[in-house]
Amino acid sequence: MDKENPIDDWNLFSQKNEEILESSEISEVKKDYLTVTEFLDLVNLELARISCRVLGEISDVNPRDRYCFFVLKESNPDAESAVVECFIGWRSFDTYRHLLQDGMQVVVSGYPGIYKKSGRFRIEVTKIEPFGEGALKQAFEALKKKLEEKGYFAPERKKPIPGIIQRIGLITSPAGAAIKDFMKNLGHFGFEIYHIAVFVEGDYAVDSIISAIKYFNRNMPELDVLVLIRGGGSLESLKAFNDEEVANAIFDSKLPVITGIGHERDITIADLVADKSLSTPTAVAAFIRTQREQLIQKLQMIQEQLLTLTDSIIEDIKTTIELLIQDIFTGFNNIIQRYSFSIRHCAEKMHSCLKAVFDSFKAIERKFVRKLSESHLSIKRIENHISNLSNQIVNTFGSEIESVKKKIEIAQAKLVSLNPESILSKGYSIVYDEKNRVIKYSQQVKEKDTIKIRLYRGKIISIVKETQDS
């Protein structure tokens, strides 16, 4: 069979005993060899099919501007001494630069091949992972230094935590003590919790955590905070939370991120990058719960201050009314005393001159005294009326305050009864379409549409099989 390329059917590990021909418009020439370039291209083609993960110790690190050469040597002291050359290109170099330290034990992932210009075998590395407790600690410190220099830990770049947290994006494993402790200590304050289950350790942990952070930022920007938690463990089990890609996802998140990872002694890169870090999942729940409790206490204090201020205003009004009454009585007494003296003085002078006038004056004086007595009685009635009005004002304010208190209690009871959590706990559910709109009628969806069903605990994602109008 004629061939356009002499290496198309060449197999390095299983050669066929047949001649390889190269077609030509002029003549057909037999060719039973490969050029060096063709041979190395064929070998690299075969080797490129092998994805490898190799454990060893880094040495002879030779970094360049955007790539690096290094040697991976056998790290087992009981095994035969062996080395393999490695190359890491620009796509991965910046991510794993901090791990390229002499003596660090790592697992490199990549593809073997032969560099044609030198004929040297090497591994083209795509990923580097620290191996062992010592290497993990060394990698942790190196990444910490790298991110600190980039400003990832700077207080001024951290996003503020809202004063009122209501909607929470929870990122953690669906099983284990972390989520149980968090939910147990959060309390029942009507929080809206949206949980995405992720792997918190293992090969898929990093990708699942990053995907969850990006999903919440892209699809639920109205959330108040993201909460990233897991239980304690070894440095190896917490490896995903010391990953640079996870740190980048937290740093780039537009939603504030709160972390509670491990035990009191555990500190991860994710904790350092997060906008707020607490020691455990329980501590995160306690922080959010305490925030809500403090808000309720503040509202109660404001209510008490309002009642105290109202009582003070009423007392001030009452005091003002009493002072006005005293001023009125004093004014009347001064007028009466002033005119009474004048009248008596005139009467005495006229009495000596004209008794008839004096008798008339006496009559007038008696009449005046009677009128004066009547005026005094009127003043007493006014005083009693003003006192009654003052008591009525005080009683009215008291009744209004009690009425307001009762309305507040009734409103609070209604709010509790209208809490969606209370309704959902009775077995009801809320159905959303693909755009997170509430579905009220069957005409809003059609067959094969994706719907989300929110339950009291968790969500169900389903496909519409059939709709009915009634």
C-alpha cells in the first residue's frame, strides 16, 4: 500500500515485517529506515499517550523567565539511585514556582518525552504536589510567603462582613461533623442557607471547592456571605485548603467569605485569604448567631429607651401644666390684692365724707366679695378640670404605649408564623424554574424543563415529565 508519510504505520514496540513505501509521481522507492527527526517524533507520539505521576525529591532547580528545568531523584534511601530530568512550562510555572525548592519531596504529574535537540529524556510537568508532612509544611510556608507578597492577606483588601447576615452560601461536605456542628449551633433565626456539597479532601476537593465559590458568585450574587468549613485533620487531609487555586477563588470572590477549617490549632492558606476566619465550624455558627442575638438585644434596648423617653415627655408636660396653674393662681391673687387695697382705701376716704356713698360702697363691696368668691370657685373648678385633663393625658399615653406593645407582639408572632422555614418544616416546598423564579402555575413550565424544589432541608433538582392544568 502506498503511504504519504513513512512513519504513519511505524510502531516503536511492535514493528511489522513489511516494506514501507513512499509514493511519488515520478517513481516508487523502497524505504526501510526513519530519519532521526521522524524517529523521535514517533517515540514522542507514543510517550505522549502515557500520563504519569512520579514521586521523588527535587534538585538542580534551574529557573528561567517563564519556565524551569529541574531534576527529580529517587527519594527512597533503600532503593537504587535514579534521576529523571523534568521541564515545567509557562502554563504551570507561576502556579508551582514556590514548590521548586531543592530537597522538597513531591509528586509530579505530566507526560514523558524526548527533547529532539539534545536527545535527552525528560518529563514535561503539568502539576506538582508536596508529599509527606515535612514537604507539606515547607510548601505551606512557601505559598504563604508568595501570597503575602501579592497582598492576598492585606486587611485593607478584605471585604466587610454585613451587619445583618440572612442569606448564607454554605460550602462543605454533606456528611461529617462540620455541617452538623454548624447547623446545631446556628440557632433558629430564619436564616436562608443554600448548601453546595463538595469534597473537602482527596483528588477532587480543589476543583469542587473552586466550582462552588464560582457558582455562588455567578448565580446567587444576592447572598450575604459564603461559609467554607470542614472538620479538623492532618496537614495532608487539609491540603485542598492550602492550594493556590482555592486561595485565588477566595480572593476573587465578590461575596465575603468566612472560613472555619479544622480545630483551634489548624491554620490554612484559605483562612489567611478569607475575609473573616474563625477557628472551627462551631465558632462560625456562634459568630453568625451572636450577631443576630445582639441585633435583637439592640432592638429591645431601643424599645426600652423609647418607653423611657415617652414617660419623660409626659412628666415634662405634666410639670409644665402645674407651673401654668400656679402662675394663673398667683396672677389672680395679685390682681385681687391690688384692687382690693385700692377699693378699701377709697372707701375709707369716702366714708368720712359721705355715709350714703359709704353704705352704697359697702353694698358694692359685699357684691364684689360674692363675685370674688364665685371667681375663686370658678378657679377651683378650672384647676380640677386641668388636673383631670392631665390625668387623662397620662392615662391616654399609657394606653397608647400598651397598645403599641401589643401590636409589636402580634406583629412578631405573625412574622414567626410567616417564616418560610416554619412552612417548609410542615412538609411544604417551593419550586423554582431554571432562572430561580417561583413557579405558581403548571403553564410556567413545559416538558423536559429543569426545576428546583426547595425543601425544609436541602434541594431537589428534577426534570418535568408532564404538566397538568388542574
